Amino acid sequence: MSPEDIEALFTRSDGSYAFARWGRPISPVVFGVEQTTLGVIKGAFEAVCTLAGHPMAETDPELGANVMVFFCRDWEELLEVPNLDRLVDGLAPLVGRLREAGANQYRVFRFDTDGAIQACFVFLRMEENLSAVPADTLALSQVVQSILLWSDRAFTDRSPLGRLEDGRVVLRPDIGAVIRAAYDPIMPGASQDASHALRLAARVVSGRST
């Protein structure tokens, strides 16, 4: 990927550059799915964290779990989740906007004092389109989109996943390379300077820390 390609992955609709990675071990919990699907989602977290070289943990010392994935049939169901409004500011207005937009997914990030990701809330409304997506594909897609603070436009035209000749769906190698580069220990946990993309590009090209 060129530096411009990488910069576009973290340049938001308003033209600002905003990058962040996780600053603590990831501790996920999933609501609203059967046990078999739960295993698929946790397996996707393990695979992506292994790729990134980032640790997972059973619990988060502050939140218990710092990645919460909610599956629902209707957005209003989120308003019935105990204490969710304490974790997600403006939950009721958000539900209204998601309903009006006909959205089927949304992610909310929280950040620590250094700007790194502290928590992520993933909301999935299982309407016809999402329900048709295989569980492993949906899980991998959501985990990839939660491992970094990507641009709101990063994957609107092209999915972060690709399909092999045998039909299996996998993470695109170029996106995997960006994730590995982003979690290089030398790189910052957050950046709002577009020159950060040049540093990512150097690591993607070399395949190692530089």
C-alpha cells in the first residue's frame, strides 16, 4: 500500500487524521448470541490479536470487559440493557439516529488520557442483510474494525476481508500488514498527524520495525 492509501484509512470525512490503537489488553464479551456463535467471535478476537501481537485478558480492571458486542433485532432493545446508558453517553439519541438511518451496525470507542483505545461497544442489528452473512465472516469483519480506530470511510467501498479461491473468507493481506505495523511497539498509541501514515507505510513495506 502507498502512504496515501494508508493515510486514507485514517482520514475522516471532515478531512482530519485520527489514528488510535488499543492501549490495554482486550477483554471481550458478547451479548445476544448462542454459545456456538460466541466461540466463533472470541476465536476471531484471538486471531486478530495474535496478528497484531496485542494481548487479550479475561477481565479489564476498570470495566470488567472493554469490548462489548451486542446483537439485537431492533435498535430499541439497546435501551433495555441495564446500565448501558451509563457506558455509552447519549444512548437514547444514538438509537434514534440509527433507527432513522436504517443502520445495521455501529461502533462506539472510548479513549484513555493518552488517546489510545480504552473500550469499544459494537452494536449489530441482525436484519436481513447481516443475518445472511456467515458467522465467521461477520465476526472477523467486526473484530478487524474494532482493533484500530479506522476512518469512517475506510471500508465503505471495499471490505477489509477477501475471498480465497476455495471460498474461504480471510483478512486482506494489505489490511493485515497495516494492523501489524500499527501495533509495532515503537509506534504511538494515538496520532492526529498525517505524517504518522508515512511511518506506518515504512513498516508495511519492510515487514518489520524500523
